[in-house]
Amino acid sequence: MSRLDELIAELCPDGVECKALETVCHIKKGIQFNKSDMKDEGSFPVINGGINPSGYIEQYNQDENTITISQGGASAGYVNWIAVKFWAGAHCYVLKPLDSILNRYLFHFIKSQEFKLQECQYGAGIPALAKSTVATISIPVPPLPVQREIVRILDNFTELTAELTAELTAELTAELTARKKQYEYYRDELLTFGDDVPRAKLGDVSDISRGVRVVKKQLIPDGTYPVYQNSLAPMGYYDKHNCYANTTYVISAGAAGEIGFCDKDFWAADDCLVFSNLNGVIDKYIYYFLMTKQDFIRANVRTASIPRLSRTVLENLQIPLLSLEEQRRIVSILDRFDTLCNDISTGLPAEIAARQKQYEYYRDKLLTFKELS
């Protein structure tokens, strides 16, 4: 029998009373602070409706180790533990426990209710969370020794998870850096040839065309066809496409010079240059060739208010003309390297997510009691 089981058997064998949150803690909104007086850096963070500080100021209205809940904005319902002195703005609730409940116990319990709180957002414009929703949450209130043991277990678990995450991040980052260097070395070796290999201008073996403009109001949040405009991340989704799967594209404005390859149908907007009607070269071979020219391409981006890349820079690049069989062999090798790098990149988030789920499982189990009849 664990120490927690012993305490429950001794102190609350018949169950635990559940109370409305407002009866075990004070729930107050913060005080609005003039946004123009906030700085990007300062002594005390301003906590408002978002997940991160709104800014920094030189005064505070709350002490360290305080629980907040976001009251307004897209993050309404987000529960946070602020370990430093801070200014609580008008778009967050501050929770201060009474004598019957421990501060960290209260935090762990409210954090377990975060998803439910976020589901209670209301308002068509800026979402908000009603104080009454927070006040009426039912919280089990076991004796203080039981609360302390639960806090000890959950805090230790959180600390161990944080340490493991830091170790994994350092380890996987180092491994990923080494793999990427190895990948880039072999890619450049595989795509470096002597003068005996014929070459042609990229514009002579493919059409390089600009995409078609779309306006933001035409986009949808999620859909079948991603839209690429001024970065490698989709700017949204569209209900139709103008490029087929396995097409190389280059961003010509904004993140000008960035090179992408899409393995499904997509929409190329007007700041996206796409390669089509290939003659004697295969799509992925063009992509890997351009990656070896990334520094040259970036060096030819015109830096102004909006960085831009001229299509002629790409058209005049000399691409080695290999047999289609040799192109496929090179692409196959580099695809395997790319997969290895991606496996490492996705490994860390997956491990962190697994740890978080494990913590949430034990937290919810520890905070579930037989209710006193």
C-alpha cells in the first residue's frame, strides 16, 4: 500500500467532500494596464488573456506562485502557474486558496479542468470565460495531509518530466545536427560532377511559372489543397488546386529563396514559382539540385522592404543532365537520408506528448475520490 493509500484509509476512508470552487478560494479579475506603457522587456510580466505575457512593466499587483486562468481571447480557460511577481490584467482571473486547500493542489486540480473550461467559452467576437463557470466547478477537498502527498507526487512527476524533456531535447538536437550535416555532405557529393557531364539551363529543361493569386477571404482553415504563397508553411487551404503532386516550388517573395517540394496536389499563389513540363529531368532531382544551390539562390535575393527573388536566377542555373536511371538512384539515396532526419525531428515531440499524457493520466487518477455521501 502506498503512502497516499495509507493516508486516505486513515483520514478519509468514507470518501471526500466536494465543494464549489468559490467556497475554497477567492476568484478575482486583474486590473487593466495601459498597453502603451508596456515594454518588450522589464521587471514584471503582464499576464492577461493569452498564454504568454502581454509585455513587461516595472510594478506588480500579484506575488509569486499564483494561479491564473485566462478570461478573454482565444486562450480563454487556459490555466497557468506564475512563479514570479507579476501584474494581473483585466483579462485573467486570479485564484487565491483559503485555509482548507493547498495552493499547488488547487493548481493541479484546476489544470485538470482546463479543457472543460475552454469548452465553456462564449461570445461571437472575442471569446470569454464567465466567472460563474469557474466559481461553480466542483473540487474534491481531502484532508491537508492527503493534498500534500498528491502535490508531492505530481510535482515530482512534473520535475522528472521536465528534466527528461531537456535531456531528450539536447540529445536529439545533437543527433539531428550530425545527421543533417552528414546528409548535406552526401547530397552535395552526389550532385557534384566534373566537366565531362553535360549541363543545361534549368529554364531550358522545365517551365518555371508563377502561381495565381488568391485572397485570404477565399481560404478555408482546413481542406484538401494547401496554398503556398510567401513561405514554406501553407497560408491556408483552398477548394481547388493548380499544381499536381510531386512538384518543386521556390518562394519568390517574403521568405524568398526557400525551396519546397509538395507530394500532393496544391495551389501555388503568385509569390510561388513552380517547375512543370520537365524535359529529361525528374521532379525530385530538381528539388535536390536546388538545395545544393540554396546559398547561391539566397545571395541573389533582392533585399528591400519585401525580399524578392527573380525567376531568371533559377532559369539560368546549370543543372547536370544525368540519365533518368541515375537521377532516380540519387533521389532514392537522398530520400532515405531525409527520412532519417525527419524521424529524429518527430521523435522528440512524440516523446514529450507521451510523457504529458502519462502525467495527465496519473493526475486525473490521483484527483478522483469517492464522494462523501
